[in-house]
Amino acid sequence: MSGEFIMHSQRWMTLLPLLIALCGGNAWAAGPDEVSTFSVRGFGTLGVARSSSDQAEFARDFSQPGGIKGGQWSGRIDSLLGVQANWRATPELELVGQLVSRYRYDESRVPQVEWAFAKWEPDARVALRAGRIGADFMMLADSRLVGYSYLTVRPPTDFFGPLFFFHFDGVDASLTWPLGGGLLRGKLFAGATSEKTSMAGGIWDTSDAPVRGLVFDYLEGPWQWRASTATVKFPHDIEFARQLAIALRADNADSAAVAALSVAGTTTRYHSLGVTYDDGPLQVQAMLNAIRHEAGYLQNSRAGYLLAGYRLGTVTPYAGVSWWKSQGKSLATGLSDPPFGDLNRRFDFALASSGADQVTYTLGARWSLCGNTAIKLQWDAIRGSAASRLPVLRSQPDWNGRTDVISAVVDFIF
């Protein structure tokens, strides 16, 4: 065993008293005779993971500037801590705030406001929210950050990796009405993002990007179906692409190649379909998505996943498969090589940098230690082509697209 693994194990042992204390009560729900207008709750994940390859870094999603590699245990990608406050000001009006410390684009863990909204429900059919609202991409969970609320160690990276938006500032409105034997719920949302992400060559500022979308859910018995669409119009270029475009323009490169490197003013569209079945011990989830970029050098992609778990007492074994495939775009600078070999290689790297071509097989188990705490163990076998540069980070020229990731986490709420 490595010294770092032993160190993490010792830290986990010091947390046993905390886990025992958490199992002593459930602060997330009031008792049947309690009426609380104000509550403060917490959630977190303590985890370690290791990747078998030192040719690239495995990350949870694009909001993280680095990942894990080289067979070393690390807690950087999954560990987080959050607190949430709810105030029921009136029977119709609720105020919600959520603060989370996690591994961020600038390699810090400075707490960030993820939610800060007012919710008005004049009746059971209508809900209006305004403020900082969570991006509604997952099924069976309001947030991708509350690990206790979903089955796996982390949402499937092939599917959720490029969705680095966790919230937006704006409004949404939902309406629910009976249809057939179930309920149909429609939601409209609009606003602007307020986040940054780490990209090759520097930080990409995606704040103030207008976002809007539509979500439909149909719920009937153990089934939930979802169709959603969203658009984001980016106001800022990716820095390394902007610098490359300046260099190409100075050397009279093909104008189409130069224009392809501009992201500012372009729109990206997200479309997804999903279904879940949750009845008794059996839970099954499946989702598909398509991402389309107006920016010329960003590759369009499709992704999907299938996940199934079966509860056996307090333990739920699960298995899944996910995939992500992008389509490259044919562009050339028009410059001769030599003397412009370096520029051509940089341009080819930019075109390849958003390429994805991989499948991930997942096996794991969730042990519900008590009503507040769950322990999860998971193995992800990533099998991609050598041209697959996402969702890994800092891939080396000899990256072969293959790695195995072992993860162990404790998810808790209090």
C-alpha cells in the first residue's frame, strides 16, 4: 500500500466518531408532528480515488482544473462540504440558500453560493423561482453535489462531464397537471451563468452567458420520463484559442480556420432524453444527450448511460455502462509546412482537444450505513481510443485512452 493511501485511511478512521454521531439522527426531515419554518442542513462527501494511468488526469467534470493519475490515491475530485438553509416565510413562499466548498476551476476550495432563490407555490400545480437556481440536468436528484441523493460515487462522467454549469442566475416556472394515469410537469427557465471553468491554456470565463431551456417530465407509478433542451450563448472566447487566432490572422491563414477558433457570440445547444424506474429494490436509469456547438473547432457529440442497481438489505450493488462520442470537423489553416509547421500543429491540437471516443464500464456497491450516511465503492473501466482527449485532462501524446479508476467515498447528510 502507498503511504498516501495509509494516510487517507488514518484520516478516515478519525472520522468514525462523526459518522456514528450522524447515524444518531436525521436533520433532513422534521418529524410528523413538527412544523419548522427555518432549518439549516448540511451534506458532504469524503472520498479517495486513484487512476491506473499516468498519461492523463481523470476528473469528475470540466469545472475541475486537474484530476488524478499515476496510481496515487487522492481526495481532490470527490470530497466536498455544503450547508443549506430553508426558510418557509409563508405557506406559499420559501427562501433557500446553499453554500458549497469543492474543488474549483482555480484549484481552491473557497465556498461558493450554489443556490440563493425564492420559491413561490400558490398551489400544488404551479411553482415559480427567482434567484440563483440549480441547473436541472439530473433525474432523481436536485443537485449533482449531494452525493447521498444518488446511487453512484459520482454522476457518469461520460454524460455529465461537459455539463460544468451547476447553477444560473434567473427564473424558472413549472406547471404540473394530470395526464392519463400520471402527472405531466413542464418547466421553462431563463437567466445567465455565473461560472468559470479551466481549459487548456487557461481559465475560460463563461459568466454572463445567456441560458434558456425547457424541461418536460412525465411521472406514472415507478416510472419517470424526461425530455429537455437548453441553449447557452457564450460571451467570451477561450483564451488559448483566441491567442492562436491572433497568430494565424497575422500570418494570413485561411479566414474560415481563424473564425472557427472564436467562441464568443456562438451558441451551444444541449438536448437530452431520460427514463428511470424505481420500484422496491430495483432502480434503473438511462439517459441520452446530444450537444451541438456553433463554434467551428468544438466537436459536436452524443453521449448516454445505462445504470441499474438492486437493493439487498442495506447494500445495493450496481452496474452501468456509459459512452461519449464526438465528431471531428475538417478545417485547415491553408499555411504551408514549413515554415508554419508549429502553427499548423497548434491548430490541429485545438481541433483535437475536444474529441471524445470512449466507453466506461462501472461496477460498485452502496452500503446504507444508516439514514444519514452511505459508503460507496466503485470501479470504472474507461476504454477509449487514443484520439479521445475528453473527459480526461492534460493528456500526454502517448495517452492510449484507457485507464481504471477505483473510488471509495462516504456520503452524508446532517
